[in-house]
Amino acid sequence: MPFFRRQADTNRMKQSLQFGNPQSRGANPYPLDDQTSRNLLPETTTSEKPLVTIYTDGAAEPNPGPGGYGIVLMSGQHRREVSGGFRLTTNNRMELLGVIVALETLSKPCRVNLYSDSKYVVDSIKRGSLDRWKQNKWQRGPGQPVKNVDLWMRYLAASSKHSIRFHWVKGHAGVAENERCDELAVAAAQGFDLPDDSGYLSDPSSSRVQRGIESIEASPKGTRLPRPKQGGSLEEPTEGAPCRKCSVTLVRKNTKPKAKKPGQTYYYEWYLFCPGCGTMYMVNEAKRLL
């Protein structure tokens, strides 16, 4: 596609930003769904910006945990798929990063119809929350920092030259391109030797702790898969060992049964939990292949 950035250029750009390399895939038989192709921006003329349709999706399983994003870009007869994954991240970060990478893939200003099933992303932009956060110096309120500031700032830079119309679509509702993005995101999250999402690990707001396996956020020091030290590797924690964040003894907890997702190749049978600070550790010993 003439206005899609070459894959080599896209890879170099992401490496410089310390994000994982996306994977580009060729065409596949997933047509644009008629139901979701309504209300598009007008067709382009030679004097206007090119018109591009983008679908994005993000996933993290568990959340936070290994995550990935999937992207489908289409314009005329052209199509491109992009995906990438990280060792420890959140679902919201992958939803937002998918949008960012898609816009960064465009090599020239475009008119974009962008479809996402993330209300976090779509509502934050369409309802003006992002503009308010920026005006308030990235504070939602007194003592309430905005989460994922690094990605929101990157989105503002990536979107500045494009004319974008956001569309929310219901996830897992049979929308072909949305389903394809989900497949790409899940597959990317299940890759081996995934890079760190450095923005998540260094974000002070990621130290908050909530109840439940789906909602507990690991702190920067309490990652689910321990980060290797320079020049060597760090042993994974074991049951009964002290938490790396607060030194409280780790206990073992079983994960809740979940339906298998398309393309899923493994799951975690149990995890280690710190009763003191709420940090969760997903360890290879608990990993089970399907």
C-alpha cells in the first residue's frame, strides 16, 4: 500500500521506542463486515487525504499479564495485518497501543475510520476525557494521576496529522475484522521471549492493588514474570518465598476456569499471590499447554 509505512521502517521506529517488534501478515479471507462499514468518512478524491479503514484489538491474559495487540488496515484493494506482544502489560494498554501502532504505520496524512471494541479508548477520545487530562497536566483529580500517560502522549503525536473518526464495535459479536484482530492479539500474547512493556513497568499508577485475579495490578517491582538482571537471570519466585516488593510470604492460589480462546495454546493453572501488597506472580511452573 503506497501510504503504508514499509515494515522495516515500522520495526525500526518501534525498537527506538522500546516496544516489541510487530509482525506483519499477508492477506487473508476476512471481508469487511457490511454492518460495521456504515457511516464511513466520504470516499477520497485525488486532492484529499487517502481513506483508510482500521480495526484494532488488544488482549492480556491474565490482566495484567502477557498481552498483545492486533491490527487490520485496509484501503481499496490493499490490506495489511500487524501484531505485537509483551511479557507483562494490561488489556487497556494493548487496546490503546494497537490504535497507536496502526496510526504510526501510515506514512502520510490519511482520513481514518478506526474501529475498536475498547470503550476505554473510544470513550476517552470521543467524550473529551483525553483533552481534559492533558489540560489538567495528566491528572483526573487531586492525587489521581491518569493511567498510561506514556501511551496517551504517544497517541497524540501519532494522531496529529490524520483525520480520524472512531467507531465502537461490540467485541466477539461476529464482526469479521474485529474477530481477526482478536486472533492476532491473542497469538502475539502467547509468543515466547516477549519484550518488556517498559512504560507499564515504570508507570507509578501501575502500583495500585485491586481485588480479584482479573483486576489486581502488579507493581513495577512485583512483575508476574521476573525481569532478568543485566548479565544474568533472576530465579522465579516459589511458594513460601518472600515477596520481592514487601517480603510477605507468597501463597499459591488456583486460577478460575475460563473458556478457551481461539488460538490459545497455554494457560496458567495457578499463581503466586502476596497477601501483603496484592502482587501476583505468574510462573513457568504453573504453565500448562493445551
